[in-house]
Amino acid sequence: MTMPDIHTPAATAPSRDSSTETPLLELRDVSRRFGSRPDLAARISIALGAAKPPPVVHALDGVDLTIRRGEVLGLVGESGCGKSTLGRIAAGILPPSEGQVLWKGEDRKTLRGKRRLQADLEAQMIFQNPMAALNPRMTIETLVSEAPQIHGMINGDRAAYVDDYLVKAGFDPAMKRRLPHQFSGGQRARVNIARALAVQPEFLVCDESVAALDVSIQAQILNLFMDLREDLDLTYLFVSHDLGVVEHISDRVAIMYLGRVVEEAPVAEVFARPNHPYTQQLLAEVPRIRPGKRHFNAMKGELPSPLDPPKGCHFHPRCPFVHERCRVEAPVRREIAPGHSSACHLNDVSAAA
Amino acid sequence: MTPLLDVRDLVTTFPGRGRALRAVDEVSFQLGRGEVLGLVGESGSGKSVTGFSIMGLVDAPGRVASGQILFDGEDLAQLDAETRRSLRGRRIAMVFQDPMMTLNPVLRIGTQMTETLHAHEKLSAAEARARARDALGLVGIPSPQERLDAYPHEFSGGMRQRVAIAIALLHRPDLIIADEPTTALDVTIQAQIISEFQKLTEEQGTSVIWITHDLAIVSGLADRIAVMYGGRIVEAGTITEVLTAPRHPYTRGLIRSVPSENTRGTRLAQIPGVTPGLGRMPEGCAFRTRCPRATEVCSERPGRFGDAMAYHRCFHPHEEALA
């Protein structure tokens, strides 16, 4: 497969010749399954047909994804579609069951020692619930300084180092001796951001980082993310179920459905010309502020269980255009326009016609 | 015609350090039959406590301190506990944010539904079961007969919320107070629930107070909107009036902080600062410390400018439409 050409006017990423540069992060055919590993006795009884194999959650199923330096990739999907698992694998805190994760062109699995540590520090994650992510018994100062201190990143004044990052995250350093519970949700979100920034990462995975915040605070944090991107030259993977937020912040958008990326395109392209039937229905439901009563029409059904995903195209039980082929054969994601790829059998039909 | 619900200067207080804190502060609004009111605000604005006050569910030491809640001409605030209980679930029902908290985890769905029916009506067990089954079918639960015997944990989040809505609609109430009923759900499930809810309440002519922080949902669902800040309704009016030409700087700031297709790649307009805690609300206009238009006069408490149906509480209201 060739690299998609992104020289479309819609690609608003900082002007670099991204098509030749090694991507910051590349996932190749990454799968992730969760389940218990049966012991010997269990394996024998399964082989003899005396027991059922243990349930396995297919969280990710053959995902290919490329994140270029300096861009913001939005990752959208319903709960349970595997977007958080993908975020964790991208951040390097969860290994894939199968497939390769290339960090700056090198397979993460083969990295050892200092280079491994370097790669781990360069990718950081900002979690959804800031209260759960912060140790309630550590002061803000300790929380932010712990990691850089262990990794020997502070040369000189520790307090000045912490203050610097707190200020970057818009947090008043005068309050750094307090504990997390003394702050509001928005302030805690800022501490989380400061902590992630303190180890000088290049790449941030934001997993629903603004979902728990009030609208006005959410706007402040989104603005902060955009400022930091410019100031520190950061790359983001922005995982969210909120289409409005993703539309606002992303350069490119990847849509996930039950463990697979079904569509990927520059943000303007995907909102203007959604190709996959799932994307079309999902985007039809973006709540927008438009005065005037309307009737809400909904996509039928719910996300099937990842314990037993449907055969063929995962979306076929809910798809209005389902035909025989969808039930047996999983569609491959193909480029349908420059920089725009989609995994749907209908594209073959229209191409042949 | 008198409105179904007429709330006048409602004040609900909770004891604070040495003084009563007003979680709901002189809230007034009217709701006609079959009308949908969106009650919008951020956390701590008092929107849920307003809902609880109307339901009579404010737990001690909190209490409705003053004001009237005229429901069908009768002041709920003056009724005894027993009369209020007989109204709850029958004429006024509530749907909560977290359906797992609404439903009893150790009782079958059918039991919880028939219990609600028996509480207000004399009917046989078989009749109650048939009613419960029909109600489940109405909210789009497949094979309702079998699902009556299921426990709440056997349902997905969206299905649980459907059950909660089915229970709320069992007695065909005149008024439903929906407190962030779709906040915990995915966009697709949210759209499903709203569409079912909308269909049913329209058919039954139910009035709805939809409490939410989500302006986008309210804009397509409600007839009228009331925006709350610091326990007060700072602006109220029809959806079109308030969303196209918001008068209060807070309403304007809130609308402009919502990310959308128009804000792509730009900075969002943000409201500076955070909502102060109830104990630290500034005197006068509660929003003045975050407001770009505030002047000296704002340290006095702004009254209601306008009439009962459309008003704002601002000394320096915006006149122009939102760009």
C-alpha cells in the first residue's frame, strides 16, 4: 500500500513534506485481545471438546493507523469500540497481541534499554478522570516533579522546573503545595496536563480528556491544548466520543467501529463527504446548536458484543445497505480519494459500475 | 389558560457556615401543557436542585425556604408529605441521569414496574404485568414479555435508561422532569432515547423539563429555555430568541464555548475563570467577576427584566444578535 497523498487543501497540518518523512507513530495490523489464558488441563479439555474455550474480547482487529509529526488525529467511536485500547497501545502502555507498533520507524518491541526508555517518555497519556489519575496523597508539586526527577531531567532548581510546567498548563504555581482534592475538575485537568508535559514528550494521547468537564471549562482546556501544540511542537492522538470536540481540534479523523478503523480522512473531508455508512449515520447525529424543534432520528440497534463480533463487516447488522458479501467478507480499507480511506464493499460496487 | 406549572421565586437553601446557602435563588418560570422547557446550566448552577425541589425530593438539611410551586393551580410547597407522595410517579415523574441508580439491582424489571403501578392504582397482578409489558414495548425494548423477568444488570446502559423512561411514563404523568437522562450515553444511543422520549411525550401531551448542560440537544428538543448560573435563572425565553440573540453575557459565552464546525482550527471563545462555590458567590450579579461587561452597578442584585415568559437578569444586556 502506498502512503496516502495528503496534499489536499483540507489537510491543515503544519506545512511539512509529510509524505516523505517517517511518521512519528505507525500501527501495522495491530490486534489486541483480552481474555484469560487457559492452563494445560483446561486446554486439554477444550481440545477434547469437554469444555468451551474461555471468552475472548476482540478489542482491536487488524488496525492500521499512521500519525505524522505535528498533526492532531481525532479518534472517534462509540463506547466499547476499542478506541481507548488503541490509545493505550499508541501511548506504549499496553502491548498489542499481534502486529507492529513503529515509533519513529522502529518497532517498539525491539527497542531496549535507554532507547526504550526514551521512546516511553516521548509518548505520554492524559486520562479521562483526572481525580483517578492523580495520587490523592501527593501534593501537586510532587505529582508533577516525580517523573522528571526519576529520569534525571531536572538540572538545577526543582521548584523552578515544576513552576515552569504548571504555568504552561495554566495552573497557578502558588497553589502547588495543595492536594488534588482541593481543586476543581478543570484545575485537576491542568495538573494532569502539566504532569504529562513535565517529561518533555513529543506525543500526547488524550483519552476523553475533556469529556468530564463543563462546557466553559472544556473550552479553556481545548484552547490550552491548541496553544501547547504550537508552543511545544506536540503531536496528538485525540480520543473522544464527542464529535464536536474532534471536529474542532483535529486535522485528520479516524472512525472506529467494533475494533476496526472503518474510515479515515482529513477533518473537513470526513464531515463534508462521509463515505462509510456508519460514519454517515454517526455524523448525522452530531448535536448542533440550531434553534427550532426537530425530530430526532436514530440509528437502530447497539454496538454488538466484542466477545462475539459479527462475521464479515462488523457493521452489517445495523447497516441499511447490507448485502450478501458484507455478511461473509470483511471489507479492506482502501483509499477512495486523496487522503481519504474507507472500508466498505459498496465502494467496489460503485467503482465497477 | 393557566400554565401546568408556575414556579414563583423558588428558593432552596442548604445550611452553610453560619448562613443558609441558596442553591436555588428566586427561580421563576412557567410551563404550559405539552410544552418542553430546557433547563440549562453547568455543574453547581442549581438546575438539578430546582428539579428536586419541584419533585419534593430535597433531602434535609436542605429545604425549600420560600416561593411557590403552583402545579395545576395547587401550591406543592404547601402540601403535606403524604399528598406529595401520591402525586410523585403518578402526575409528576422524574428520569435521572444514572439508570443504574434508579433501578434496584436485586429486583427484576417487571417487579419494579408493577410495584410502581400498584402504588397508585388498584389493579390485578396480571393487569399490572400486561401494562408493564406494553410500556416496555413502547420504549423500544425487544421481546418485552421475556425482559420483564430480567435484572437491571442484564441490560445495556441505553436499555436501562429506556426502562427508567418506561417506568416514568407508566401513569401517563402530566409532567416529566428529565435530569440529564442521556449524558452517560453514546451519541447514537442518545439519539435513540431522545427520539423515543420525544415521540411518547408528544403523543401523551406530557410537559417536560429537560435538565441538561448540552445546548445542542435543547436547541432541537425544547420550546423554551432557561439558563441558570449560580442558582438563578439568568435568562429565559423561547429557544429561537435565546439562542439567536442571547441577552445575558453568560448565555452568550456558553454558546460560544461549544466547539462546532465553525470553530475548526480556531481558538474557542472562553469564559475566564471558574464558577465560584455557593459560599463564595459574589454579591449582586453572580456572574460579574467573570463578566467582560461588568461595571459598578453589577454589585447590586439584578432583578428580572422582561415578563414571566421571557426575561434576563443583566444590567448590561446584549442587544445585537449572535454573529
